[in-house]
Amino acid sequence: MFKSGVWGPAVRVVRIKYAHSEPLFWRARLEVVEGGNLETARLIADGAADLGFVPITLAAELGLPIVPRLAIYAVGPIISARLFEGRGRDGSCAVSETTVSARVVSRLMGLTFRRVEDPWRGLEGCSQVLVVGDDALKMADMGVRHVVDVGELWWERVGTPLYFAVLVAKRWSREVEAAVEEMENSVAMFYENPAPVVEAVSRRLGVSRGLVEEYFRRSRYLVGPDGVKHMRKEAEILGLPPLRFLEAHPIRSTT
């Protein structure tokens, strides 16, 4: 656990540990619990955190109420979720951390995957491997050829934004609202001056600044007025249980 700043109310926020979370938290004064895609939903479901970001698949399956003000999503190609060409013959593989991207590719391309823990070994043993997050950015920067970008695939086939992670909270309160505003303000400051975040991510991952800049240009965080409709459509296409939404809060009208 780490703190991204000093803030009064006792509210714990889960962040997914990939670079895509940086704009949401770099200036947010919050107590933050960090975890992988699969771990974040468990932290909230078990009460270890009060709100945070989880894959939309797990939000649906666990019935976690969505706060439709912030999310991590793409409108077209995203870079950090790609089906890469492998050098092996062991069929199609996917990293174990992906639930959304694997489901999208399975539904839209009819592929089934063998799960792998190490995406780099997957490149050696599999004919193609679905990779998400920071490893996908590293592979893209190295010039590893890809079969399809998951965000681009969804945009071409469905024509709506693809929501990877959504913000969930078990209940609405003043403390939760203040935490959401902290993250909204962090995103606003990022948009005003993205250079510090871009530079920090580039150094941490060892990838080019230009790729990180392009990645953040393609990433989206603020949920617009059609966000709920698009999330519900995504859940329906992916065969997920109906989504639940927290209604006791104002929904942003900006994109």
C-alpha cells in the first residue's frame, strides 16, 4: 500500500498497477491500494478498499455498483491491449491477467486461449499471445508485430468505446464523492500538462517518450453522457450479467 498524497477522510482507493492509471492518481491526495486486474475486484468485494477501478467483466460478475464518472477506456486503437505474433506453435495464448481483452477477442474473432503467466515466454511458445498493460507497451516499443489491437478491433466491429476498467463503490458518501473529485482533478491537471507523467512512465518502463505520448492521447478517463449506454451495450455483447450503477451522484456531462 502507498499514499499518493495526504488527505483527510479515511477512504481507500484501489488502482490497477499499470501505466494507464497514472493520470488518475498522480495528483490525487488519496490512500491507495495497488493491485493487478484480478486482485482489485477482490479487494473491494472483501472490503479491503472502499472504491476503485476493476475490469468491467468483474464488476458485472461480482455485482459491484459502477460510478459512471471515471473509467479507463479507449475509442479506437489503444496499444496496451494487443494480440501479438509469437514465434512458437502452441496455438493462441493470453496472459492470465486479462479478462476484458480475452473476452473481446474471443467474441469478435472466435479465438480460444491457453493462459500463460509470462507474456515473454508466451511469445516464444505460442503462435500468438494476447498481452495487456505495461508488457504490451514494451512489446509495441520493441516493434513486436501484432495481429490486432483490441481497442481498434472493438471500434471497427462495434463502433463504441471499449471500457476496460470501471470505477466501482459499494455505497455513495461524501468521502467517496471527495475521492472521485480528487481523481477527476488529477486527470484535469494531467491534461493541462501531461509532460511529467509521460516522462515518468517512459523512464519507469524503459520505452520511448513518443510511444507513451501516443498511448495517453488514445486513453480516455472522463465518462460522457452516453457512457452508461455504451457500458451496457458492451456487457450485452460480451455476455456479461447486467451492470449495476450507483445513482446517488451527479453524472458528468463532459467527455
